[in-house]
Amino acid sequence: MGKTKIGIVGTGSISQYHLKAYQKNTDVEIYAVCDVNGERAAATAASFGASAVYTDYAAMMADPQVDAVSICTWNNTHAPFAIQALEAGKHVLVEKPLCITVEQALEVERAVVKSGKVLQIGYVRRYDPNAQMLQQWIAQGEVGDIYYAKASSLRRLGNPGGWFADKTRSGGGPLIDLGVHIIDLCWYLMGRPKVKSVSGNTYKKLGQRSHVKGLTFYKSADYDANSNTVEDMANALIRFENGASLMVDVSFTLHARKDEGLVRLYGDKGGIEIDPEVLLVTEKSDTIVTVSPQTDHASFDADQAFQNEIDHFISCCREGRTPDSPVQDGVEMMKILCGIYESAELGKEIVFD
């Protein structure tokens, strides 16, 4: 078997993680780069040795040399681009979120089944070494039955603007951008139980706060301080059919002293923390103890997580295996995310059949 030829769609900041990881995989050839900005596509292709440059996605999908694609574009393009790639016989790695509606998620799922191709969702937190270690602990019974989780990803100042702040392109603000990561991580470690109901709130009180001085933050390439149609902050209680529950809150901007990230899961034999650093709380000889593992990184290692994610995708493509973050998980996640937005809009709990 020759090398798997990869096409990259979109050359924004997230694509760099994909490209660098592909570059280190000996079974991969970075073959094509596609972006509506031709100059940026050409520059990226030159940096990573890609031989083909496209500004038209359909043209890249018609190229028989492309075996698989990484979709690193606006959220509202994820579903149509993924479906087009699958119908063209390509394997797909699509950045999170899978799409922006449940209906789109179901359309993608049908396309995956019909094509027989691999589709992997970029839930990169699953592929972090610490998360994989904790999953093994959970599987070995160290934590017992996980019945409650709490996750936060709070920025005091960090609305990237541009497409992130445009609901028509992003599908929402911090909930769909940041919340998807921590909700998925908790849900994955909890054993991926079916969602039963969600009760959520969203707030749009502060805007982009572009007037604030003294603090810098990431700004998207098309940043516009005057354009913002997404929420500042969201929170939710998610209930699952097995009786477990998850509390989550996220923000792009908040009157907070500092940024905060925490992920904690509680079971009947022990508890685990992932953010801000990984540890296990349990009992030994009638004493509560805290176990701090010796690992290369106390918290999330983005570079290694993306490398693991890309390597897993390539092995699934080459061996015909179902990935660890399959399309079915994307459908369930969109039910959760869209349910939270709907609950906030209607002011009531959303219950799923």
C-alpha cells in the first residue's frame, strides 16, 4: 500500500495542527491544499510540500489522487463538505463540531453509511495521553460508576471575532466552540450514555469588549470589533438515561478574575480531575488519598493529542476500522448542543424521546 494522500480544506490556525501531525506520519503524503484565499493556499502548500493547490473544493474532490481530507473550515461548511467528500469516495476527518444542526448530523451519518468510508470527528481531547490513561483507569474500575461530572471553560476576555462571532457561520459562540470539547470529554469518559434532557441558559451581555486595554487574545483573520451575533456565556445541566448528570459552563468573555478551566468526574469508587491537572481521588485503608500520576504533561498536551488523532485517522483509513470518534457520536453531541440552545431560547428543559 502506498502513502495516503491527504487534502487539507481551509488554512486557518487549526489546520496547522493537522498539517504538522500529517507531516510526521510516515504513511502520509500531504498532497493538496484548498482555500478560497488562493495566496494563502499556495503559501501553505509550499510550506508543507503539497503539489496541488485549489480554491474550488469541488475541483479538489474530483481529483482522484486525493484519498482523504481534513476539513478545517467554518462550522456551517462541515456537513456539506463532509458529504461531498464521502460521495466522492474520500475518507474524512472533520473538525469539531460535526455541523450546526441535528438534521445536518443525520444527513452526514447517512452519507457515511452509504459510502462505507471513514469519517472521524476532531474531538481532540479524547486523544490526549492523559485522557487515554484515565479512560484505562475507568475501564479497570478505579473510579467505579460515574454519576456526576462538572466542566468549565471560562475566558475573561477571548471572543476571537470574525467567523467565530458570526452565528450564521459558527452556529453559536463559546458553547459550540469551547463547550463541545469539554462536554464531549466528560461524556466520552462517562461511557457515552444517551442524553435524556438538557436545561440551558445563554447570555449576551458584554459583547466583544474590544475597548479593554492591557490584555491580548487570539483574534481570527477576519476580526471585526463591531460584528458579534453569538452568546458571551452559556451554562447547562445535562441529564443522561443512566441517571448520570453533567454540569457545564463556558464563556468567551466574563467579568472574572482570571481564565478558568476544570474538568472533574465523580464515581462511587473515586473521582478524577483532568483540568487544570490530572489526578485521582480515592480511598486507601479508610483514608482519602490523592494520586498524582507522573506524566510528561500535567494537563492537556495539544501537540501530542493532535498527533494521536491524526495517526488514528490514518490507521483507520488504511485498515478500514471505525474511528474512536465516529459520526454517531457527532449526532448525539449535536442533540446536546442544539438542545441547550433551544432550552435557553424557550426558557424550559428539553426532553428527548
